[in-house]
Amino acid sequence: MSKKEKGMYFQCNQKQRDQIKKNAKACGLKQGEYLLQRALGAAPKETQLGAYLNLYRKLCKITNMNLSPETEVRLLELIDQIYARLFESAPPSEEMRIEEEQSLNDYYSDVGDD
């Protein structure tokens, strides 16, 4: 923070803090940036990438469970359909899925609690 910038602080309860954190993460912003944009009249929107990566991560957790071969095939088809629907392109290759999973981890580690 430069000498011209001043910090602002306010009180909120844990439930409010958790909601702010969730909203900021969904928009790909740090909490401070999210609150600043909201205070200045902007309405940051959840990014498609953030929404996709969040859903993708949850579906990947399911694929790691002990599934029947039929269920696994259907789940993988669903993941491919969601990907195609969101990005209007071919489903990701296995290498791309691994890269996206790493991107997801990087995405959430870069979005801090500031």
C-alpha cells in the first residue's frame, strides 16, 4: 500500500465474512478488491472459468470414488458436455484435464483472504 492509499476496516459477523469470501472467490477477486468494486457501484460477476473450475473440481472428486464402469462413462460424458456447453469447443483431452486441475489449484491459491 502506498502512502496515498489508506486502509478501511469495518465490522461484520462470521456469516457475513464467509459470504463475502465466497462471492469474491466466485468472481476471481480478492476480498478487498471485491468490496472496493461493490462500494464503487460495480457489480463483479462470477467468471465462467471460476464456475466451470469449481464444478469440474467437484465432479473430479466424484470420479475418484469407486464407481461402476457404466456410471464412470456417464460421468465423463457429462463432464465433456458441460465443457462443450461452457466453452463451445471440443471436450478437453486428458492432458488438458490435468492442466485444468492444476489451474484450479493455482486459481484458488492466488485468491487470498485480503
